[in-house]
Amino acid sequence: MTTASWYHCSVKPVSRSAGRSVVAAAAYRLGERLEDERYQAVHDYTRRRGVEFTFTAAPVDAPAWAHEPEALWNAAERTETRKNSTLAREVELALPSLLEPADRQRIAERFAAALVERYNVAVSVAIHNPSNHGDDRNYHAHILFTTREMTSEGLGKKTRILDSRQTGPQEVKKLRELAADIINEHLAAANADIRVDHRSFKERGIDREPTTHLGPAATEMERRGEQTERGEINRQAAEVNDETLQHESLLAERDALDKAIEAERERISSPPADPEDALERMREAAEPFREAIETQGAVPNIESDGLSWWQRLGMQLAEKARSFVIAFAEKARYFWQAREQEQEREPEPEHNYNDRGIEP
């Protein structure tokens, strides 16, 4: 039985202080079209690919709307009034690629049901397929759950156990262990010879190919350049370990890039948090074009810049206007310089005054 190195289960907040909308987050993960009442916006991700399965769960006595993502997450937005409120929590859970889709779905359902029972919250779940540019084994689930208990009347008091510094880390560890146990049950049912371990690498050590002790005789032979059987075992183990480290490093880097891309997509799709945020986004969008105009006088590769025809026409008109202003200013400068030179060459006119001292 071997231990999988791909296991991942993390818990993180969805916070308003970070400029996020939980309605936008839910729409993106579920691949749905949700109207955002707080920001008067529509988040439409119905054309998004790679969403394998979605569902929303709530306690048995919860109102019917608690099972509808748009109503649920708009209610979560309304209930939280502070500008730094935590709107939801999210569990990112890696799922085994060797299992069937139905098994991955069942793992997500069982884990979501455990969250509902443990914290009495409502949960929205989306299982995503691997991205085209990433690891083709990267099946995973995004599990959003409310920060407040879901009662028969709606959202109630806050669940504080994950917020506390004393209880939070231990609670996250229990969730990781719970997810690992559910996954391992399904792996065993599928007769797979692999299991996951919820403990960190620091707690359990990273699995590597073992090396063997050479002994004095083999060591001396290796020093003389004579290859030994034990030395060959160690060389092969070292090659495997190097390849494993490189592979894990590449996977970690690719996973970090995928997460960064997803976070940026969500940030762009979320409404601005305040007027300053809106102005900053406008400046970011215009910066490449401003720099191109100042340094080159035109936008490079304008036909492949992804702009619509009216945006491209606007950029072209702006550049023509800029060129016209520069040319006009240059001509005006030459005109006034010539005028000043002529005035310097002309003699001062004689003034003739009448008897009233007034120049005719």
C-alpha cells in the first residue's frame, strides 16, 4: 500500500475586506448565472467548461430557498453588514482521478453532509475537472459553506469554532482527517493500492526511495571508481528521488499558477469594493495602451489585441488627435518665434501727439 502525494485539503475564508463577493464566488465555482443584489450585478459563468457536478445542501429544517445558490448567497451578503465580514468559508479538496465520477461525487456529498451536520450550515459544492493546461489528474471540489448556522427561519448566529486561534487549527486538522477517511474508504472499495494521509509532510515526512548502507568494503570500492551492487541501488534511488522532487515542484508551481489565474478571474468578475477600487481597475486596463502610445506612438499588434472595433477605433482617433495637437503646438511655436524675431529687427515707431497729448 502506497501513500498518495497529491492529497490536498485546505480551508480559507471568503472575505469582504479582500474586495470579494460571495455571490460572484459561488457563480464562478458552480458555473451558473447569479444576480448579485448587493452590487446590482449579474455574474454569468454558464459558458464555463470543466464543471463536472454541482449541488447545494442545507439542514433538514432549513427554508426551501437555502437550497438555491442565488437566494442562499445573497442572503449571506445581506446578513453580514460589516465591511470586513467573512462571508463564507471554502474547502478546496483534491479528489482521486482513478475513481469513477460517481465515486468523486459521493465523496463530495458525504463531506458536505458532514459539514452540514457538524456546523448546521448550508453548503454549495462544485466538482471541477482538470484544466486543459494543468495536471490531467487534478480533479477537485470547491465547497463553500456559510459562516452562520442555518435555522428554520434563515441564517442565525455565527459559527466561531473556526475563527478562534485556540480551536481553529485543530478544527481544520479534523476536517482534513475527515476528508481523508472518506476518500480512503472509496479507494479501498475500488480495490486501489493507494491511500491518502491528512498529515502534513512535516508531521509524517515526505516519502522517498530508501537508500542502503554501503559498508566499509563497498565504500572503498566506490571510492576507487568500482561500481558495486549497493552503490547502484543508491544511485537509482537518488535518480528516482530527484525526479520525484522535480515532478512535485512542477506540480506545485502549476497548481499555484492555476490558483493565481482563478483568483484573478474572480477578482476581475467581482464588483469594485469602492470608488478607489473602480478607478484603480480603470487605470490598470488603460496602462498598456498609454505606455505604448508614449513610447512607440501607436498600439503594437493592434489587430490581435482582443479589442472590439469601436475600442480600436477610439484608440486610433485618440492617437490622431494627439498627433494633431503635437503638430499644431510645434507650428505655433515656430510662428511666435518668427514673430519675435521680426519685432526685434523693426525700428521703434515715432509717436506724434496732438495738442491734447493723445496719439492719433
